[in-house]
Amino acid sequence: MSTLGNALWIFFGGGIFIFLGYLWGGVVLCMTIVGIPFGIQCIKLSILGLMPFGETIRYKPSAPGCLSTIMNLIWFLSGGILLTVLHLIFALICAVTIIGIPFAKQHIKLLSLALSPFGKEVTSI
């Protein structure tokens, strides 16, 4: 069922645009030494943005640590709030129809990771 959901997500849920946007941002951030940790998080978000069905987000066993909290704060202030609002808008647009409700749930999942990606990991269900 998650394969069908992922195939529909790519075309109807905006998955291809989310994937390309996060991937482009991750590559640009990885061009600088300081931006590499943030670029890696963007690439992680792009992979989840392409195929979110059948995946879950959970905290790493060692998180939240001091470093992940500081990195999440920098992420939030430098662009995380914009990404979070963007996923919230997309979730509200998808939730208008009954067919779009599963896509809205996936946008909410991406919203939680876009809000604070450090100290979390994506695992298959």
C-alpha cells in the first residue's frame, strides 16, 4: 500500500517538487564547510519528501543533546520556520478534499522534521 501511496504522492501530493527543492538546497549548502551539516539534513528531507509513505520519524537514542539543540535552533532561525509554514500551507490545501487527507498527513510528518531535523532519524515501518 505504501508503494501506491508513494507513486500517487510524487504526482499529486507535490513529492517531486519537495524532493527537487530540498535536494537543490542540500547541494548548495554542502558547497560550504559550515553548511555541510545543514545540507545533509536537507538531503535527508529530500529523500523523505520523495517517498514518505511507510516511513516514520523517531528521536535518536542519544538525542536531544546540546549540539543537536543548538543546531536545531540555528536551523529554525535560518529557514526552518519558512519550511514549516510551507508544509503547513500544503497540508491545509491537501486536507480540503477527502482524497488529499493522506497527503496532508505526510506534509505534517515532513513539517515535524522540517521544524527540527537534528537528533531525529527516519526509519521504515
